[in-house]
Amino acid sequence: MTVLEDRIEMAEESGELTLDVMFECLEKMPILEGTKVEIVGGGNIFMSPQRQHHWEIILDIVEQLRAKYPRKGLASDVRIDFPGHLNGFACDVAAMADRSVKDGKGRWRYQDVEFVAEVIYKDTAANDYSPKKLTYALAEFPVYLIADPYQGRCHLFTEPKRGDYTVETKIVFGDPVDLATTVVGLTLKTDEFPRD
């Protein structure tokens, strides 16, 4: 058993297991710089090194969102705690509403997120399409965009109701993602999104 597993097990037994405890343990581990770390459902820790194609799509989305959102209203790979059992995600891109305020620990509150985007990694794709999608719908994010460089398409989820999105639109890379009728109020270009 590793020190991390031992510390987490002790916290579970004492009833003190929190996202803060889990991330504190992870921060003490020798994790490679540039590795995204997320906790999904309390028992699953995912670490993904960022790839160039992945970063180019994230940057492209952020640059386009700057037409509406100030720099301080955008986040990338920053921990946000979500509803459900021990969900601490580092969204690839999150855009906050104007009214946004950080919590007492200096973190964004999930209640202030208007838009979230995830760029697929092969090893963690199932998270983005399933538990994260359901968590984002439960949090009632009006717009969730998945950019999948392996499929060469985006999946746009809107209209969250009762813990899931009711509308899914598939957009091939190269075609625009029309968000004009959503809270985002923009159209995102995808013609420069690279494929992997």
C-alpha cells in the first residue's frame, strides 16, 4: 500500500475524507509537471499529461471566448469542486458568469460556471462523456462542449434537466459551433482544431 493509499484509507475510516485531503496527498507525490489531476466520484484519480494538440484546442477556445469573457472570468486546468461524491475536476476550459465570486478558499464555485469545455484524452475519454457530463448537467451548466480530436468533432450539450442534458449536437471540425442562442452568445470556429 502506498503512503497516499494509506492516508486516504485513514481519512475514510475516520470520516474525514474530503477533496482537500485527497488533493493535499496528491500534491505531495512526485507528479510530472504539466500533468492534469482530477478526482472523479471519490475513488478514481486520473492523471493526464497535456499533449500539444490538446493544448492548441484549449487555447483556441479560450481566445475565442475572450470576445465575451474577461481574462479573470476564464479558467483552465484549475480545480473546481462539483456536486456529487468527491468530484474535484480541473476543466480544460470554464467560463464564469459576471456575478462570479470565489469561495473562502479562493476557488471558483461551480454555481458560477456558464460554459465548460473538455478536450478528449484517449485514456480518460469515458470520464468526459459519462460521469463528468452527468455532473455538469447536475450542476446545471447551460453549455458543455466536448472537443474530440480523435473523432474530429465536437459534441455540444445544452438544456440540462434532471441530471442530464436533453440536447446533443455533433459538429465536425471545420464547421462552426453555434452558441449564439445560449448564455455564451458566440459562435466558435473549429477550422483550426487539430486532429490526433
